[in-house]
Amino acid sequence: MRKYVLTAASLLLLLPLESGAQFKEKEFVDPGGSNRLVDKTGLSQDRTLVLTLEDALKIALSENVSVKVADREIERSQYAKRGTYASLFPQIDGSASYQRTIKKQVMYMDFDMGGLSGMAAGGDEQTAAAELPGAGSGSAMKDGFEVGRWNTFSAGVSASMPLINAQLWKNLQIAGQDVELAVEKARSSRLSMITQVKQAFYTVLLAKEAVNVYQEVYDNALESFTQTERRFNVQKASELDYNRAKATVQNAIPQVYESANSVALGLWQLKAVLGMDLDTDIDVAGSLQDWADQMVFDVVPGDEVSLDDNSTMRQLAIQAEELANAVKIQQYAALPSLALSFNYSINAMTNDFNFSEYRWSPYSFVGLSLQIPILAGGRRYHAVRQAQVQRDELNMQLRDTERQLRIAIRQYLSQMETKLKSYQSAQVAEQTARKAYEIALKSYNVGRSTITDLNSAQLALTQAELGISQAIYDFVLAKAHLEETLGHDFTE
């Protein structure tokens, strides 16, 4: 690793940075010329995890929180679908009850006295009637009599199963579409996450390019100051040139600090997107220049793109199918339904709690129930109309979304084409600016130009170098958004 140490008096050296933006111990030189270590917060090569873009995407696909939540949503939808299919199978329920009578029911009876002629052996009708509880001398009971027993126990099992139910069948179809929608939403989360990872990765690479550029600016300024200081000491340079050269070095220091801090912030953002521990030391491999060679081949005509794989369009299409089925569900509400039912129960009534003496009376039946909707006061009609309006609203939203997505695709393609031209122009500008700087530096060293001319040449070179990196960054970022819009999955 290179370390830049300034030995010129009265200047403070900035932290050293190598071209790869790998941070280690940072050295300073105080005005007295003695080195002092002030920061050891940088990354260490032996414990730093260096990630490629593909590695970062693989980590995010397994550790990103939004991806995990989307997978759990798919699982939830699958359980809901299975629960809907359970409606096709028999529903069996058991029951048991106990009742304690507080006040028994009283029964009154009107009867014909002649009907009791045979009830009492050897007695007359009046004697037989008198033997009934509450019976008076007339032809009806006077006070009535209590019926039932104090304790009632019952237990049973019932089962039911739909045989014909058009609404239920459509609900099963919608449940399957809910699973498809959850899967597509999970895919959308992955596409969005992939774009976020790419953006965070490219941002770190751009910050590292800025570190290299500003480090070069600092090195050039330091070299120019050293040359000016020598000339000033032998009275071949004015005090104005000396102070300007010194100010140029000092002005370069904050830019390196800021660019180095941008790298650290970018790495933290990348770790957050990947779902990694923020205390883990990571770095990114490669440079923006690695993507520059493919820029020409990545620009495609706008008429060659398709929205068939766009996640938003797929979700809206699934929702449109669900609403179409919802309309049919409301229409099927007017159709008859047929169900099969079965019941078996046993009952016992007694006045005591001697369970062994109980007499249990069984009761069971099996039957079919046919339900025919006749009149609902217009409720079903309005429900159908409501579902149809929702379907029409979604169709309008689908068409508008398609237009917006096609506009976005054209914007991304136009931006990619523009940034490709900017990159090519910046390359020419960088070559010209570098040659101009070299000429200005030689002219300044021999005293034919001023420090102002040299600084102007350095500024032009810096802008050209940053322009190259910025053009590549904007290009690959627009490409990432285009791939998300087109639905290009990382696994594909």
C-alpha cells in the first residue's frame, strides 16, 4: 500500500488513500515535521469481505428483509388457499350439553270424559278423571300438570358437505389467483431489491473513483507546491505564487476527506440493503470502468422492449381476473345450492345423577337441503353492478399504467443513449485536459506560465475525470431501472 507523507514545513498532510480506496492506518505530519498516528478506523485487508456485484445480489436474495417478508406472504396465501379448498370436504362437529330445569313446564289438556271409560278397571268415568293430576269435576284439567325431568343430558355429532355451490367453486379459483398474486408481489420485491443493491454498489464505486481523482488532485497540488517552495526559497518565485500553491494544497484536503467519507457511507448503505451487520467490514470489487466496455451493446431500440415481464402489469392482470371472477360470484348468488347433512345424537332425562341407570335415547337423520334464492330486494343486483364498476376501474388503471411504464422505458433508454455520448465526449475531454495539464506543468516549472494557469488546467482535468465516472454511473443506474421495469430477474 502506498502512503503519502508530506515533509514540507508548515503543511498538514491529509490521510493517505490508495487507488482502490482501501483504508488503513492514516498518517499525518505536523508543522514540526514529526509523524503522528491519529486514526486507525480504516479497513484491514485480512478481515475485509470483498464483494462483487453478483456476490452482493446473492447475499441480498437470502438476507434482505423485504424478500423474507415477501416469501412469508406467499406461504400465508398458500395456507389461505388450502383453507378454501377445505370447504369442499365434509365439516364434522361434535356437541354435548347439560340442562338443569329450574321450573318445569305445565301442560293443560282438554279431553272427552267418555274416552276414559276404559282407563280404570271396574271404576266409572268420574273416578278415572279424578285420578289425573289437577283434574277437577269438569271435563278439563283445572290446574294442569308438570312435564319433564330436572336433568337433561345430550351429545351428538353432525356433518355437512356442499354438493352444488357455484359461489364456492369461484371462491376456490380466486384463492388460487391470490397465491399467484402473492408470488408476483414477491418477484416485484426481488426486482426492487436488486435495483437497490445495484444502486448502492455503483454508488460506492463512484465514490471510490472520486477518491482516486481527488487524491490525484492533491498529489499534483503537493508536487506543484514543493516545486514552488524550492523556487521561492531561491527567490525565483514570488510570494503570491507560493501562497497560491499552498492554498491549492489546503483546498484539496477537504475534497479527499469528503470523498473518503462518501465511500464509508456508501458501504454502510450497501450493508443495510444486503441485510448484513453494519459492523462487518466489506468492500466492493472492480471499478466503474468495468461496465464501460458494454455500454454500446446495452443500448437497444425502444420498439424492441416488451412489458410482458413487468411485475406491475402482471399484478394488475391477475387482479383483473380476480375482479372478473368476483362479478361471476355475485351473479352466481342467484343460483340454487345443494348440501348434504347428517346428524346423530343421544339424550337422557332424569331427576338424579345416577349415570349407570340412565336411559339414553338415540336420534339420527340424513338429508339433503336445497336452497333457492328468490328475492333479496335488489341486493344481489347492486352487488353485481358494484363488482362490474370495480372491474372497469381496474381496466382503466391498467391502460394508464401501461402508458406510464412505456414513457419510463423511453426515458431510461434516452438517458442511456445520452450518457453514452457523454461518456465518449468525456473521454476525449479527459485526454485533451491531461495533455493540457502536462503542458501547463512543464511551462510552470520553467517559469513560462503562472500557478493560475496550472490550477485552471488541473480543474479542467478534474472535471473531465469526474465526468467520465459520472457518465458511467448514470448509464448503469438507468440500465438497472430499465431492467426492473422490464422485469429482468437476476436469476434469469
